[in-house]
Amino acid sequence: MEHNAATDTAAALDVEARRLLWRCRRGMKELDILLERFARAELPTATAAQRTLFDRFLELPDPVLLDYLLGQPDTGRVIPPEPELADLVRRILGLAPGRQTPMAELSTLRHDPAPKRAS
């Protein structure tokens, strides 16, 4: 049986971490890559509070995640209005190869109100 870093990381994750890793699969390649890379790197040592925050982030609809992580050509990326989610986005983007450092990108971002949650 052949081993690689992805299967070794997944095997080392506990049940909750594997559930979160599975939720990173959004069906959109760009999101899948960013979210899975972050999850594989961070979940093994994440605290319960960090996992809860990541779980809350994954509850957001794909278009909102796209705006937060990739933005649109005409408007740029959007910063989440909640400081803890904004910090999480910066951490996720910090693991993205070929991107500017997240702090360098902040000057080009705009703030939008939080997406409304369904009741």
C-alpha cells in the first residue's frame, strides 16, 4: 500500500478533525485546495475553540467563502466583519502558496456586513 502526506495526515486526525476535513470539500477546486490545505496543517494541533470557529466558518455559503478567500476581479476580497473570522481568513490565506502575505493584502480589502444567518 502506497502512503503519501495526505493519507498520513488524514490517518493522524481524530474523528472530529476528519469530519471538518471532509466538510472542506465544497465541490469548487479553489475552495477545496485552500480549505483542505489549512485543515491538514492546522487541525492536528487545533484547540476546541479553534475547531469550533473553523466549523462555523465552514457553515457559510460557498459564495461568501469565495468572497472572503478569493474575492472578485472588480471588487477584491471582502474582510469578514467578525474579527475572529477575519483572523481565520488571514491564517487560511497565509498557507496559500504564491499569495502576498495576508497583512500586505489588507490595504486592498473592503468591509461588508456579516451575512445573515437563516432562522
